[in-house]
Amino acid sequence: MQKEDLLATQARITPYIHRTPILTSRLLNAIAGAELFFKCENFQRMGAFKMRGAMNAVLALSEEQKTRGVVTHSSGNFAQALTLAAQNIGVKAYIVMPENAPQVKKDAVRGYGGQIIESASNPIAREEAAARVEQETGAYFIHPSNDLDVILGQGTAAMELLEDHPDLAYIFSPVGGGGLIGGTALAAHFFGQNCKVIGGEPFAADDAYRSLQSGQIESNDNTNTLADGLRTQLGDINFPIIRQYVDQIIRVEETEITAAMKLIWERLKIIVEPSSAVALAALLREKEMYSGQKIGVILSGGNVDLGNLPF
């Protein structure tokens, strides 16, 4: 992977995505003791950063692959992103979703023209169902986070952040499947000025933290966290990038996630999902370490079940 790969990705997807705003808050700066720049991917198309990676992966398909369509497994944001990306260029999308996925997310996928295949909610059942669709239809499988085109697409959010604020000392990102933090770390490495990337992860789903400690991909026995977008684990494509380029991962408690989410709603006046708030929660937990620095915070998405708020 080179700087050129990220630049080519950015040029390819720009006509299809929003360049999202960067918000600031003097009060949040005072609370953190640092200068914060929030990259608001909750304003991205379909409400999350995942549109970037999905669009790049779909645009990278050969003409022959486009005729057969794409398939993925996802309980929410990537399901919507891939369906919308496919619709943009007239490609069929098959989406394996767990039967207990929120109805609002299923409705969104259908609204974008996706064909849903329901499976049991465990990862093995999802993977088997996606493999069956692949076999039966010839559709091309695109992984939500462990795919190089997806990772490069996700990195464009941090590229935009660094274009506007090239002197950031740190960028904080949530860690789930590893696509966003992997892309962010590549962007910071190639376009930052000695900019370090810090991950935020719930204690209740801390597989990435443990993976960095052990040097191999760890998994979670249970993932009882509010941050439902972070319940997935790293993959063999993004883990080496994370090991090489991510400075550290800070774990946070569920109460800290709720408090950070509430702060963002109150002070920035925007809606973010719990997974997004994890990045700010991580920064606030260790704020003494980052005092006085210029820091980017990626707010990954805003697809919230309003009937089920944690505050």
C-alpha cells in the first residue's frame, strides 16, 4: 500500500460521497484540555463512514463481477452502505442479516433495493449463509472491514480531516472490525505530520486491545456493549496494518460511552450512535496524556435506534 493507493481511492469515490463537516466546541475543548476537531461521518450518506469503503469496493469490481452482483453479511451500517453503493452503479446487492437485526436497519436495506437473506445471529451462521449466496448466484463477496478496498475507502475520512487540519498530533477512532482504524492509520502515516492514531474500544468487546498485546487476532466470548457497531473482530488484512501503524488502544466502560454520547448530543447538537462516542470516551478517560494537543476525533456514524437511547 502506497500513498498513491489512497489518493486514487479518494479520486474514485469523491463523486459518490459527502465531504463531511468538521465541528468544534469550546466547551468540549475545555473539558478535554485539548483542541478537538470532530469529523462528522454521521452526516455521510446512509449515516456512517461505511459508505466510503463500500463505494470504493463496488467501484473496484470488474465489469463481469458487476453483472453478478455483490454479497456481504452485516447487521446494520455496512448492509446499508453496500446496498446504496451497489444501487448507485446499478449492481444487485444480497445482504445476509441476522434475524434479530433491528427492523429499522432491514427497512433501510430494502429501501435501497437490497435483497435480504436472514440467518442466525452468530458469526458462523452469517458466514455460511453468505457463502451459500456466493455459490448460488455467483455474487462477489465484500467483507465489511477485512477488505483492502474497503479499508482504503474508510481512510479517506482521515485524509479529509488532515487536508483541513494538517498539524493534528493525534486522531482518535473507534475500533470494531478494524476497517476504519486501519484506513485512518494509513492516512495518518502517509498524510500526517507525525500524527499518531489512537483507538477507542469498550472493555466489553476488547478483542483489538488484546490482539495488540498478544500479537495475534483475539476474539470475544461475549460482547455485551451498547456500542453494537464494535462487536466484530479484526481480520487478517487489517490486523497487520493496525499492528504497524496504530499507537495504542484505550478501553472504556459502558458508563463512559453513555456520558460521551450525551456530551456530543448536548454540546455539538448532533446525533451520534454509541460506537461513535467511544472515540471521545477514550480521549476523556486519558485526557491528561493529551493535554494541550490538537486532536481529530472521528465520529463514525449516527444511525441510532431512537426508541432505545441509553440516557
